[in-house]
Amino acid sequence: MSYVKVLGSSGSKSKNGGTTSFFFSNSLIIDAGNIINILGDEACKVENILLTHSHLDHISDIPFLLDRFFETRVKPLTIFASDKTISNLKNSIFNGSIWPDFSKIKLPKSGENSLIFKSIEAGKEFKIDDFKILPILANHSLGSFGFVVKDSENSGILISGDTYLNDDLTNLLNEDHSIKTAFFECSFPNRYEALAKTSKHLTPKLLFQILGGLKRELNLFAYHLKDPYKKELENELKELSKKVVVLKDEDKIDLSSGKLVRTTKNEDLFEKFMDINLQLSSELNKDKLYEMILTLTRELTDCDAGTLYILKDDKRFLEFKVVQNDTLNTFLGGKGEKIPWNPLPLYLENGEKNRSMVAVMAALENKIINIKNAYDSKDFNFEGTKNFDKQTGYRSSSMLVAPLVNHEDDVIGVIQLINKKGGTFTNYDERVLKALSSQAAMALTNTQLILSLEQFLEGFVTSIANAIDAKSAHTSTHITKMSILAPLIAKSLNEDDGFYKDVRYSQNDIKEIELAAKLHDIGKISIPEHIVDKATKLHRLIDAVELVGLRKEVIKRDLEIAFLKNELSKEEFEARSKEIDEDFDFIARSNMGSEFMKDEDIKRLKDLSSYTFMLNGKKEFLLKADEVEHLCIRRGTLTDEEKGIMNSHANLSYEMLSSLDFPKKYSNVMHIAVNHHEKLNGTGYPRGLREKDLKLEDRILILADIFEALASNDRPYKGTKKLSEIFRILDFMAKDGEIDKDLLEFFKKSQALEEFKSRFLLKEQLDV
């Protein structure tokens, strides 16, 4: 099998690239732009160099080859070129002024001349070892050639040399089907077409003018890209066709197949590893990370296909996570189409290790496995692979399989690479894969750790929210509904193309609002249950209205006794019994707290407080002093003192949440949560913030908290309100500057309200 190795591919010198030079063997190199830098001391073995022409970027290493290896060379260095090129070298380089004339200097070891020039002609084929070489005229400077080189198996490659438009190249490629690969120079971007014409070089546009005449498929490569325009040239070539591959230094091309084998230089490899490390360490989406790991690994090892497996939590199966195959254009898993295949078992039903599968053994043995040809392997069962090949027409051959090992030396997954381009996987590929798999395992472990911490945070917050809801049977769903409603409003804002068109929330932003909703009442943990759960005005451990009811029954009993003793007439007994029943009904209604207490209601309660009866020879009151105080609450069920205690939960929330160090992306959770009782006009609590201090996220939670409380249909101390009544109250609050008027108007028409209505409101509430 013959290869041509690219020693230099650039049209100009740069830090990371050398000028044109193609290595077929020590006995044959075309052009001498970058020999020593790549071959090192092995360059002393170079015997023959074919020159396309005499421009400096194609001959620059010849003088140094002679100088550097003068004492170690045994054979002369022979230069094959046109008469014009040889003349230029003799007159302008090896002339005793620019450089010594090595054609007249003897080698110390052999006594032969150091340098020999041999003239070649266009169209006259000659041989060097097993290679047949045909010089062809190039449309460039006088005496310029391109070359067709064929190996012993008659597999050929055409190297255009520096050239302008040249129909002879197209005709030759159409006629000679033994030429399977062609290298074309492409020096300038399209905007320099005039310069290209003057200097006789190609642009992408001109190159494709040549290629447009091809009547058969070839492996096409571009070289001689001028470094200052390299990116521009690559983009223009890609726009014209993906079939033309830009050559890089140290690329290898198999002459028999035309396939490219790409080798990354050490300095490039280091930079690539650093870049990969940065990409892997910054990606927290597991599916995207899985995809990235396999893609980058395949890119570094230059293989056609691959699979990434992750060890399941039970550590008994390898689960398919990503499958990629360039030839079949198949890309499954990651963020794409789900993989339908069953996971690979690490152990058989009898408990023994599953030694038949190569990916499984890489995991079980924690080692890299390199297989030259799957069809020749007798160590593993490749029936599944062969069936896949049979169904798809694919041919799986070389494989490189490596475990992903975390910092605790535990296997967490496996990477399986398939079909190294241009050959089999090397020891170099194994080292690259080992290094990269360590990085990938570290990135996966970090991502899993971060995700587990996030899951812990969310689970912890949810537990707290559930605990707060559980404190009261009458508000047991408040936080749950808030954690749904607030994010719904945020999502609706995100989709608005009207007033809120500039508001865009990320997934993290919406999660932050959800966490704040779950934590907004955290301070209620420390509020006494008899206040949190005070469903009626007289509620303590029990509802004291029941005690008032017992007292009523005692009074009615005394009335009945007085009637039986003829101390009361029947009419008086019935009238007074009816009166006490009506008074108790009024007390019971007042106790509910669902209606506003008028002045006359409060006077009636105070009058009733003087109502007495005898119990065990002692005078008792129908209503005790503290009961009168509680029953006279004008709205709701809490006294001013109890309201103060209840409202203190916002301060307690602030103190509790401000002591927690939330992750950076959730850094606003505390402020959003504790601001839910603030008002835009500054009359809210706990900090009395005003409109300028309250962000949109704060206002979302403020609105959601009030709306949910008003819309709730499971609180005994207030009646079930219709939407019209709820929005009438909210409109007054907006008018008074307590809540955001624009946000309220948006909410009335939002998808958030529609979804909340369908999930949580009763039919009788939906009058708007």
C-alpha cells in the first residue's frame, strides 16, 4: 500500500505551516518547501527531489538539506526539474554567492558530488524505484511542471503544481482512470481574481471552472492556500463544494483508495486538547455533552463511526447514548433521535462476565482494546456488528474501544470507535483516546455532580415547600399552585411580541422564579400553627365557637327549666329561645371572617358580650372578652397582633434565605421570594420597597401570590370568588399603585391564565 505524505501544504510560510512538499518515499519527494521541519534527521535519507518550478517556496529546503547533512549523506541529492528550473537554481542559488555550488563539492563518505541535476521533459515518463512519473506542463512561470505519480499497482495521483487555468489537466484526468486522486493549488480568494491571473494562480472560482469539465468522480484536494487568506479560502471552497478537502501538513493519502489519513501535529494537538477541555468543562447539558464527547473523539482519531455507552446506575448494563456514522449519515442519541437498541449486559444470567462483547470487556477489564479487523477477530462476538453491516451495506473493520474512567478509577462508560480512515488504529490513536477519555470522564463526572447538586437543591426546596403547605389544611396547595403559576406567567412573557417583546427568560431564569415561588413563604415555618391555620376568628386548638354553642345550649336549658317551673310563659320561652338561636347564628357567621364587619355588627357583638347565665352557681358570660375582640375583627380571621406575627414571616424569610449561598444562576431567588408582599407604592412589607426597586420577576410573584389567594376555592374563611370579582379587586389594587397595572392587563389575556383556569378553578368561577 502506497501513501503520499504532505510535508508542506501552504502557499506561504507561517508559524504553523510549511510551504509545498510531498513525500512518497526517501527516494521520491516533490518540491522542497518543508522537508527538514517534518522529517527531522530522517531527511538525510532523501535521495531524489522533483521540482515543479524554481520559486522560493518550492525549493527553500534544498540548500539546507545539503548543508545540514553534508557529513552523514552517502548518496548525492538528485534534483529532477525542467531545464529552466535547473538553470535558475545554478545561476541564482548554487552560484557561490547566494549558496555554495554543491554540485562541485564531494561528499566526505562516498566521494561523490553532493548535488546532481537531471533534466526532465513534459510528456516523457520516467521511473524512480517503483514509481512512474509523468511531468505535465503547468500554466505558471516558464519551465513549470505538474506531475502524475503512479505506484507499482498503477494507482495514480495528479499534482497540479502552481498553475492558472489549464485544460490539459482536465483532459488528462478524464482520459486516465488510473488517476484516483488530484491535488490542485488554490492560492488566492475570489476577490483577488485579477491578481491570480497576473501571477498565474487559481482561486476557488477558477478551480471549479477546471473541475466543471470532469466527467468522473475523483478524490479532490486543495493546497498552496496563502496563509493570510486561509480561512476565507476554506469558506469559499466549502461554499462551492464539500468534495474538495483542504490539505494540512502531515496529512497522508492512500494512493490506492484516495482516502485521507489526518495526523494532528503535537502543538496542534495540545491546542485542540485545551479547546476540547474547555468545551467539555463548560457544557452542563448531559445529552449535548454525550454527543460532544463522541464527536470530538472521532475528530481527533479520524474515524468514520463510533458509539458512546454509559454505565447504568445498577452497574450491570452499558446503555447506548450516542451513535454516529458518517458513511451511513446516521446520528442517533444525544439531543437527536432516540436509540432503539437494548443495553449491553455486563453479566450473563448465570452471573459470569459477558466476555463476548468488546465494549463490555473494555468496561469490565478497564482497558483499551484495539482490533485490526472485526471480521477476523476470534476473541469477541461480532454477530450484532455483522448483522448491522448486512442490513445497511456498511463494512465494519478496525475498532478502538476505551473505558471512560472517573477520578475514583471507576468505569462510567465506554467509547467505541469504528473504521479508522485510511488504515487501522495506531498506538498514537490509543494514547490520544486514553487522554481524551480521561477528560471526557472528568467532564461527565463534573456534570453529574453539578446536576445531582441541583437535584438536591430542588428536592430540598420542594421538601420545604411541602412542609410549609402541610402546616395548614386550608392553604395546603398554595405554594404548589404558586410554583406553577409564577413560571407560567414568565413563560407567557417570554413568548409575547407586544408590550413585553424585549423580555426573554432562559430556562435558568424560569427555574429561578419557580424556586422563589416554592420558598416565598419559608418564614411561615416558624409561625405558630394556631395562626397559620386560623380558619375562623375563634380558632385555637379547636374552634371556640363550639364553646359558645355549648353556652348557648346551657342558656336554652335554663330557659326551658324556667318555663317548666312556670317562671316563663310559653310565648316568652319560645321568643327568647328563638332570639338566642338567632344571636348564635350571627356569632357563627361573624366567626367565619368572610364578610366585612359593619359598625352595627360590632355593636351587636358587644351587646351580646353582656349576656350572662349561671353555671355551677357562678355567673358566666356568653362571650368572653378575648372572644369579643376576635369576633370584632372587621375583615378576615386575624387580629392586628396575629397579623403582625403572620406578616413577620416575610422578615423571617429574608433572614433565612439571605443566609443561604445560592448558585450564581439562582442568585436572585432570595430577593424574588421575600419581595412577594411588597407593593409598588411602597406600602408593602418587609422592606417597604417602591416601584423602582421591584424587578419584573418580583412583580410576577406579587401578582401570582395575590391572584392565587383570591382564586383559591378551598379556604373556609372566605367564599369562592368569581374571576370578575377577583379582577375587580386586582384592578383596584393596580389603580392604588399596589401591583403592576401593565403586568395585570397582560395576565388577563395570557396563556398562563388559561392554563391555570383549566387546572385549578371551578366552573362556577369562570364568569369572565
